[in-house]
Amino acid sequence: MNRREELALSLAEVRERVAGACAAAGRSVDEVGLLAVTKTFPAEDVALLHDLGLTEFAENRDQEASRKVREFAELRPGARVRWHMVGSLQRNKARSVLGWADRVDTVDSTRLADALAKAATRPVDVLVQVSIDGDAARGGYPIGDLPRLADYVARSDELVLRGVMTVAPLGMSPEQAFAALYQAVTRLRDDHPDATVISAGMSGDLEDAIAHGSTCVRVGTALLGSRRLASP
């Protein structure tokens, strides 16, 4: 089996899982987007996934991503895709990241929001990264204070608040974590009705996320397997 066939099989399996979770939750499959997390995988894999119909890709390291975006553009000239930054972002990398990322999914402080706004040369779509359990080591803005950062981002002329992102914390069931996020987002939308994105759920817990309102699942391992770049 060649690499394209491997990816096609994995993609079919992931789509089947998403469809099953949507059916169980009484939701349309059209409500949930698939974000392929391609970190540590080569641009050739991104090109193959694009050939199979995917258009949304995520990276977590600026240096790797900037190189991969260029390589993908050479492999598929003119292809229309969107790139997401899903990793922890240092403020001094803001300008560099905005050179390739169409959306920054990990805004977790007012200082990072300021850095992105200062570096922006166009309106920048962002998600507020939410910490469900308050563990600063894992990143994210405390869920109880979510409206504060959302309001701050929304006041920026350079940033466009699109929604929220989270990772289910260790020591808490995904179901409990995603339920808490959905409750917070429901309240948030009273003041920010256009903040419609809930990026939650990965390879191991996407079903629980979809059951609790996720509109975007971030899938890496289930889609691409364990292959790694020689020098990520």
C-alpha cells in the first residue's frame, strides 16, 4: 500500500467516526470541520491530503511550518488551503507566524493578542485558547475568565475573534471538559454571536467533543499515523 492509499484509508475512517458521532449527537456532519494536524509530517503528505479533499491544515512550530508552507506551494501551485497555528506561541514569533498562518488558534493572553495585533498587516482570525483546569503549564486562558480575554480581542481592529479552542486536560474526562467548554461558549455568544468556532477534540476524544458542540476536530495521529520527518 502506497502513502496515498494509506492516507485515503485513514481519512475514510476518520470521516466515518465524525459522521457516527454527529449522528449520535443529532447533528449534521456539515457542522463539524476536519483540521489535519500535519506537524512533523512532510509537505508531500499535505499535498496528498489536499488531493483527497482536505483544505485545512495545522502546524505547531513556526520554523517547520514556514518551510512546509513554501514546499506545499511548490508541490501544489495555486492550491487554496488554510493554515492554522495550534502550538504555543511566543510573542516575538508573532510576525513570523503571521507570514504563513491564516488563523492563530492559541491566543491565551492579552500580551499575545497585542503582539499579534502589532504584527498584523491584515485582519487576523484568532481563537482564544481555553484552559479548563487552570493548569498554566498546558497553556490556555482560565475558563472562568474567558469573557475578559474575548472582549479584549474583540476590541482590536486587527484581530477577528472566531471562537475558542481547548485540549481536554489530564485527570478530567473529555466529556466533562467539553461539556464545561460548551457551557462557557454558550454564555460567550450572548456578547459575541460571531464567535462560532469550537475547536475541540483530537484523535482520541473527537466523539466526546462532537457530542458537546465541537465545530472543528484536530486530527493528527488517526489521520497520518506515526511517521515523522527526519529533522522536524
